[in-house]
Amino acid sequence: MDSDTTIQSEKSNHSRKNRRYKNRDTDCDDDSDYNYGRRGRRSRNHENSDHEPSRRRSGMNKSDRSVTIQTPPRSEGDDRDEVIEVQILPQDDNWGDNTTAITGTSDRSSMDDLTRIAKGIEDSVGFDCSRYFGLLVTGILSFIAFLSPIAFVVIPQIMWADELFPCDTSCEGLFISMSFKLLILAIGSWALFFRKPKSTLPRIFVFRMTLMALVFVFLVTYWLFYCVRIVSKRDSNYYGIVLYAVSLVDALVFIHYVGVILLELRQLQTLYTLKVVRSPDGASKFYSVGQLSIQRAAAWILEQYYRDFSIYNPHLLRVPTSRIAKRLSNFKFYNVDGPGNNTAERSRAIMAASAHQRDARRNERFYEEEDYVRRVKKRRARLEVAAEEAFTHIKRLHQDNGHHQIMNPTEAAQSIFPSLARALQKYLRVTRQQPKWSVEKIIEHLATCISYNLSAKAFLEAFLQPGPCIVETHRVESKCENWELVSDTVVSRPLKADHTFQLRQGEVMLQVFVMKTPHFRMFEEAYDYKDNKFTLRLQSETSV
Amino acid sequence: MSFVGSGIPCVEITVVKNPGLGFSIAGGIDQDASKNPFSTNDKGIFVTKVASGGPAELGGLQVGDKILEVNGYDVTMATHKHAVKLLSKEKETQVMLKVTRPSIIRGR
């Protein structure tokens, strides 16, 4: 994507002169693939300077950045200090490099202290190792915990079987109950904990650590008691030993229950409302969330973001601005009332003219946007007509009575594609979507729609509504998305009202504001159905 | 005796608030005109009560008068609420009414 945009800038610079004279037809687009704005009739005689503050245009000319408004040369007899010089500060194309330009997982290039606080002790170097280490410890601990009751029961049989009292019915009953409880524990653990983690959080997950610590403490206590009291003394009361093992299984089941509550159930009751605002284009949404730590809330928000927010198309933001930061032409001041000492009037007139031009420029943005919307609508209408016409050409084999060529869906798609190719290309170009759709992809999509008997509108939906961000990740088939969490409090702390934190990925920044949902106090009001009588008063008399 | 714009003969009465105006009105374009006791199916504003000794009586207002104008504002096509609002403006200490009666119309 980056390389594409560099090419665009070069092209736009070279063909600038051509574009100046090609604007008779307001409907036509450029033949160049990428166009940052329509050069309409009005701009035919003006020089267009693309003020894109992108770092990629470092090779561009910076010629038209400084303008001097001067008094006309014939008044050179006047003093020098009446020359009004206005300089537009040169647009340093590199100024963007000094601000936060973090992409991906780079956590060293930022000058933000906040980023450093949020990173915590673990650096990104040992990050993956620590994640797998934690998982390993958890796995080992759980395994030991699962096998401990069985070990408790088996060890006496191995070590001092002859001294043990024989196992009677109640003891065997305990075996049955222990095996069933272990089975249930196994199923519960599998259902709850054996899931691929959806996200990797920067800090340790406090609840999980608590659970593991609890399991560890239990195990240590039980084993200690077992070794000291039972193994060393070679206790022959087998029934007691089995009872002891069953109590450990019970304790594990209860820990599992606490785990379910802490990890899954506690945050279901919503407590906070989060407002998520996306930075470059200002899209926002509100979500309700329960009591969570900041990092877990951030992970949850990201899931919703990929489903709810539309794809961020950076090209769309630049559409109407092609005329905004434009020419500041030299003003020539002509005095029609005759010569005289009128420098004050001169300066006033120039100021008034430049102010007027500034106002006109602001209006231009509004008209540009309206114009763009109208153009999109027109292209869209044409596209829909073309698609519907194209789809009528296809008929299923058994419905068609004539002897025509038999094709499979891909061939059918290829045969009707040319009739809507032009309208589709134009629409994609105007909505700046053409990088996402190659011809093969379009034909593949068309073939799918044809083979499932979808209508033209269903086929067009993929282009008319680009959809949420998950479509984009699906298209590029990325397995892992890197996001940065910027927060002024430690991210394993719970959410608090009126806090804010940010999620960043390259250009896209999601600012999250936390708001507490108020406590609702409801009063009951009896509905008096007996007193629900009315009279009609058409004649009202009022005293004044 | 004067004439309103539409040519109906009327009387000009000025009532000074003391503290109210001292009469009651009924009628209006949103009311049911078939029950009008003074003039059936007339949707105008009518005077239904005049407080004895009040400012309205002093000004010469009578029961059954139809008010045509209040301080220059036409109320022949006004809703009841609007007429009340015009009459009870707090800023004005007196109201100038143009009223008509059947006796005037008949020419007595």
C-alpha cells in the first residue's frame, strides 16, 4: 500500500499540467488510475499545489510555498517599508516524522512517556517467551492437580498394600464418586480453559494468577499433610485415605467454580459505558462493559471494533481537500482614483481581498463535498443498472430452452464481466476502493454469486458497502493484528469512571472514554384505572 | 362609534386593569360554535360575564359583546388561548377593545 501511494504522488505531479486543460467535461475522471480530487472548470487557470502532509513526498518541489504580496513596481518612489510581505511558512514535508510515528510493535521510537509506562517491565524482546512460559506453568500445575487424587489413592496400594484394611462397599462407593467428579472436572476444565486465547495482553492476568496460586496452595497443603501424616506413618485406614483424596477433588471442583465466576461471569453485568472514537476519521461507537481490567476491556473493544467500525480508507479523507490549501495569488493593486499617498488604503484593500478569498475557500470545501456525494450517487446508479442488465443474460441450464454454450460459474462470470466492468471500475475509482479489488477477485466473487443464484444487488453489496474492518483482515489473511495500548494507569488495574486510554495501530488511533452508567432508582406508581374518566370541554370560559 | 376594517360597526372601549380586567370571555376559532348562546355558529370571542363594579363595567362592556380587536390585534379569527394571551399581557395596564353588539348593528 505504501508503494502504491508513492507512485500516485509522482504521477500527480507530472500530469498536473495536463489536468489543467482537460476539464471541459465535469463528468470525466482522469485516465490516470489514482486521482486525489477533481480539477474542475474553475481551477483551469490556477496552479494546483498538493499540500499533502505526507512523508513520502520528500522529493516534491516546494516552489509555491512562499508568496510575497508586493506593491506594484511603479510606486517605487515610496518608502521601502510599505511593501507588505506575506510568507506562507514552507510546508515541511518532514514535520510528520517527529511526532508519534509508531507502526506495528515498535516500542522504542516513541517519545511518549505514557508508552513507556504502559509497556511495563517486560520488554518486547522476551515477550513471547514469557507468554508461553506462563502457559506452560499453568498447564503443569493443572496436570499435577488432576493427578494428585489418583496418586493419593494409588500410592498406599503400591507401598504398603499388605497393611491396609480391605476396601469395603463404602470405600468402593467413594471410588465411584471420585472417578465421576474427576470426569466432571476434566470436562469443565476442557470446556473452559482449553481454548485458544483470543488476545495476548501486555500484563499478567490477575485473576488467572490468583487461581493458579490458589491451586498451588491447595496442592502444597494437601501433599504436605499427606506426606507427613499418612505416608510417614503408613496409615492403614484406607477408607480415610480415599476420603481424603475425594476431599481434594471436591476442593478442585470448587476452585473450578470460582474460576468460572472470576473469569467469565463477573464481567457480564455491565457497569461502564465506553465511548470509542477513531482518530483519523472520527467514527465513534458506544459499548457497555462490566467490571474489567483495562487490558481485558481493550481486548474486548478490539473485537467489537473489528465488527462494528467500517474500514478506514485513508484516501477518502483527502478527497475534498484538493482545493483548500491552494493558490494565494499575487494581488495587484490598482488605484483608479489617481495617484496619491494611499498606502494605507492599499494595505486595507489587500487584506480585505485575502480575507474574502479565505471565506470563499471555506465554502469551496462544502461545495466539493456536496459535489463528491452527487458524483458517487450517479456512478452508483449507473453501476446498479449495468449489473442488473448483465445478470439477466445468465440463465440456468435447465431453464434455458435454446442451444447455447454451456458454462460453469467461473466461465459465466467471465462472460458477463465485461459488460459491467466499466461501470464497476468507475465506481471503485470514485470511492477509492480499487486497490482492494483485482480482476481475479471480482470474477471470483461474481462466480460465487452466480452459482448460488444471488441477485445483482447481492453481488454489488460487496462494493457498495465495504463493511467492517474484519473484511479487510480477511482479505489480507492476516492471522495476528498488533495493537498498542496507551494508558496513564497500569493496565492490569480495573476500569474506573472518567478514565481514558488509547489503542493504536499505525495511523488508526482509538480513544476510549470510560463512563459509569448511573444507578437507576425506580419508584412504583400505581396506575389508577378506576379514576380514568374524561369529560369533553369544548366551551371554555376564561376570566381576564 | 367606529368601523372595523371589514365594515362592521363597533364601539371602542378602553379598560384599565385594576388589577384584572374584570370580565370573562368564551369562544374562539377552536371552540364549538354551535353552543354559542349569543350568536349561533359564530366563532368569535364573546363576553360572558362582567364583574359588577369592575373595570370592564366601568368602561362600558356588556355581556354578549363580541370582541373584534384587542389593542389593534384582530381576534375574530383567534383561538381561545390566543385571545386570552392578548388580553392578559402583563406589560400593559389598559386594553383598548373594539366590540360590537347586536344593538349597534341594528342601528339603535
